[in-house]
Amino acid sequence: MLPYLLRRAASLMLVLFGLAILIFVIARIVPGDPARIALGPLATDQQVVELRAEMGLDDPFLVQLWTYLSGLAQGDLGKSLLTSRPVIDDIMAALPATFELVLFTIVIQIALSIPLGVLAAVYRNTWIDNVTRVMSLIGVVTPAFVLAIILQLLAAYYFGFFPVTGRIDPGIAFEADRTGLLIVDGMLAGRWDVVGDAIRHLILPAVALAAGGIGQVMRITRAAMIEVASRDFIEASRAYGVPERVVTFRYMLRVAAVAPLTILGLEFASLIGNAFIVEFVFSWPGIASYGVRTILQKDLNAVIGVVLISGVFFVVANLVIDILLGILDPRHRLRAKGSE
């Protein structure tokens, strides 16, 4: 397992390095002068020239790329034009909010999609299967921002228990200064009022984000379970008198879990960068909404930093998926080794 993981980690690091160069090139060829945009239309030409020199925009392209990669190797993403702070500080301040939202979303997806997919496969072509398939279709075709607005309206007019904006009630004095995750820091501090309020704020945006993934994973789980059910070792297990519950959850689900597990891992990584619409609707102070603001201001350093952080999550998610797939199905590890 260790040589396999080292090979996978090395290949994924190359992917991340390529992404860093690609996003730098794209950011430099996008039309518009970042210095002029940052200073505004009332700035003088002299002020624009000075800011361009400070940002290194007048240097040759290769010099800019080398400076960027050198700083990146030291964890320096440059200074944000939007906040006048180091980009890494802005990202670290905004990332916990999005990370907590995405974690809660993935928990909801796992808790609902896989059991419902198994249920639909076990009761195939019955009313239970039909209902779950309709639910999955609605979840897949409904845009997250539409569902977010619907949930917000329902919460505002009918379900007052769920807050519609922010991470925590402004009347609660608490600073998440350990991990940045309100639920975790609230538990560590013994502030269960903070934990409860943070969960209430999380439910609506997490459900809006989770709906599409729930429908997709549910359908994939159902299809995988039906495919595995026809294999010889499942028929043999039933012929030997193994209880159906054991056959379903120990033998069938373990093999069928490969496909939905892959989708869930990629879903987790994509949500880090794709949650911006839901974050805007619910005024969620996360990295996705920060990234949109920096794009509108053509804040190159911040845009590059946000994209790289999203890329890091994709790389880590792929590595974790490979580890879990290697544990669940050793053939995956052997196939990867044989293809090299």
C-alpha cells in the first residue's frame, strides 16, 4: 500500500504544479489592468504606474512566473488588492466557514443517498423504488440556488426555527479561535448553545447544496447494487443460507460502494469552490463568496490563491478516494500497479 500511495501522491503533486502554472498564465492573459481596477477610475496614471511596479506587472513574464512559484513554495500567495492583506490570511479566515458547510453537506449526502439507493435496489420496481427515483431526479435537476431561495422563503414565512443568514446568531458572543469550525470549537469550549445555533444555521444551506449530490449518488448506488446482485458470489451466498441482511450490507454494499464513494469524494472537493451561489443567498462568509468578490475586482493574487486551494482539495480528495478504494477493493490497487 505504501509504494502505491507514494506513486499516487507524486502524480497528484505534478497535477497541482501544472494547475499552478496554468492558472497563473490564464490570470495574466485575461483582459483588463489589475492596477487600474484596484485603484478605480479616478486614479492618476502615475498612481497606476506605481502600483503596477509594486505588483511586478511590468517585469518579463518568466520573471513574474518565477517570482510567483518561488513565493508559492514558501506559502506566500501575495497581497490581496481587495483587502490589502496577505491572500493566505484572507483564505485562512474564510476557509473554515466553507469547510464546515461542505462537511455538513457531505454528512447529509452520505446519511441519505446511500441508504435510499440501497433501499431502491432492494425493492426494485416497486412503489418505494419509484418514489426514490423521482426524488433523485428532482434533486439532480433543481439548481442549488433555486432550492436555496425556496428554503429561505419557507424558513422566513413558515419555519422560524431555521435562521436564513449567517453562521451564528449575532447575540451569541463566541470566537472560533481553535479550528475555525463553530461546531468543533463550541464542543471543545463546552458551549452547547453555540453548537446548537451553528447547526441550525447550517441546515438550510447544507440541504440546498446536498440535494443534487443526494440524487446523483442515490442513482449510482442503486445501479451498482443491482449490478452486484447478479454476480455469482452473491447467488452462492444466498444458496448457502446467508441471511439477506448480511448479503446486502456486508457483501453487496462493500463492492457497490466503490462508485458512490468516488462521486462523494469528488463532490466534496467541488463543493469547496462551487458553493458560492448558496453562500451568497445565505450570506455565508466562506471562501467561495470571497473568491467571487476577488474575481469581480480582478484581484489576481486572490483569484489564483482561491483556485489553488480548490485544486489542493481536489488532489487530497483523490488521494483519500484512492486509499479508501484500495481498502475496500484491493483489485483497484493491483490494477493501478499493473498499469505502470
